[in-house]
Amino acid sequence: MRPGRLLLLAALAAALAADAAAAPVEIYAVEYGRSRYPAALVNGAARGRKRIDFAWLFHVVRHDRLVLLIDSGFTSRSRARALRMTHFANPVQLLGGLGIKPRQVSHVVLTHAHFDHIGGVQLFPRARVVIQRRELAALQRRGRPRRLLRLLERRRRAGRLLVVSGDRRLTPFMRLQLVGGHSPGSQVVRVRARGRVFLFAGDECYLARACRRALPLPARARASLRRNHRFLRQVARQIAAGKLTVIAGHDPAVLRAYPRVAPHVHAVAR
């Protein structure tokens, strides 16, 4: 190949890389259902309340050709009925409001392996599933749900299961942090977008006020009080210093704070 042509191709590759780097990181909160949840199970719930408004959420992070989900929602209508959820919707239907097809999802990053966070993984056949080693080990020790373990094993054989140990930078704008307070391998996700750092807390704090005030999880909702409270104290200091914006796992307030851009989809950053 002629030197001039090589230089042209190199310049084109550099331009494409620059375009990708310049593309904004977009973040969306997706609510696939709403319910009233027992306040006794929620850190940050107001005293004296028996039940509180509870949003069932997963999140989308999009950058150039990457489409990453933080958790996946679930699809079981029987579970939704048992929880008395309203406007329950399939995650695929809601992603369609953003023009995202299931095969375009590149990663599903699991904060932990409870049904409402992992129950939609099968919807995204090409996605690489990201899970902490401790969380996967806890699933394997229980040996259930078997269907989920079989799915994860198929992803592993296909090279689409990323098992991480501890803190890890997944992309230049996304970092994973092992906490292990809510479940043995619970992790949180930090995303840098528009000059800000957003913390997706999973269920380490169900409501943002619990993170702001370092209110630990109740006994029935935690694996480790020490790990959960240590994490919350660290986050409370960062929030007070203006270094962090928390997106809590089930907080309806996030839907009031950010504009709706599609049915049950709110733009956190774009």
C-alpha cells in the first residue's frame, strides 16, 4: 500500500477515535414499575410509615456505540402482581423509547443478583454480563435459581461473562466499586458524565436521603452492617463536599429531578 494511502487511513482512524472521545456520555433512569413497599425494609424511610412509594428502576449509560445497562429489571408478571406493582412494563419495550434494540446492549452491569436486578438479563443476548466474584459465588452456593445459573454459564462459555474481583475500571467513564453490604458481592457504579460523577448505589441505599445521612440498611436487607455503613459514611462525605450525585436504587425522587424523554424514561445526563 502506498505511503500516502497509509497516512490517509491513519488520519481517518484518528478522526473516528476523536469523534468517539468527544461523544457525550448519556445516562437515563428507566422505571418499569411502581409499588408501595414496607418501610421497615428501607433505609431512609420516614419514621412511623408502614409503606412508602417505591420505584423499580434500571439505568442506561450510552456512549458512542456502547450501550450499558446498570441492572436489567425483571419480566415476571406473577412477581409484579405479588408486589402490587403498577404500570409494570417489559424492559425491552421501555428501551424502545430510546431507540435501543436488545441486541445493541453491549453490557449488563449487575449491582447484585437479586431478582429485580438480574431477572431481565436473558433479554439481551449479545450483552456481556458483569458481576462480582463474591456475588456469583453466593449464587452458586445456594444453587438457585437454576435457570439463572444456567444462563450465566452459557454466557461464560460464549465469552460474555465478566467476573470481577473488587474495584475495577470498566470503561474510561465507568468504575465499579465492591461494597458487599446489601448482598455478599453487592457493587456500586460510578459514571462520569457532563463533568459530574454519578453514583449508582444499587440497594446499598434505597433512597438518596439514606446516602446523604449515612442511614444503614435494616437487618433484613443487608449482608454486612459494617460494610454497608462504612460505604454510606464515605458517600455522605463526598456528597457534602459536592463531589457526587447519588442515584439510589428505588428512589421515586430521581424521576421528579430529571426530565422525562420517553414513557417512564428520564434523562439524567445527555
